[in-house]
Amino acid sequence: MSYAHKLRSLYFIRFAFAIIWVGVMFSTVAMSTEPSALLTGLLVLYPAFDAGAVLWQLRADPDADR
């Protein structure tokens, strides 16, 4: 599997994760009247997932200077 194919897969996974995250976030906010541990977890989960994806992308880049 080429790097370009892996990168396309990563972007698709990031997009799908973001759409699901937004749906869960909006539904949780709609049902909640006060901040909760679930909301805090969701606000931490997405940036952590995105940072992990960027780290994978940087490490997997065959043209990167190491």
C-alpha cells in the first residue's frame, strides 16, 4: 500500500471521526443542562485523536527529513 493511499485512508477516518464526534457532542449538549464528565471527555478526545493522526502522518511520510 502506497503512502498516498494510506494518507487518503487516514483523511477519510479523520473525517468520519469528526462527523461522529460532532453528532455525539451536539446530542450530549442538547440533553445536558450543566457541564458533565462526558462533555469534558469529548472535548479532550477529538484534539487527542487529531494530534495522534498528525503524528502518524509525520512519522509515515517517506520524504520527511529525520
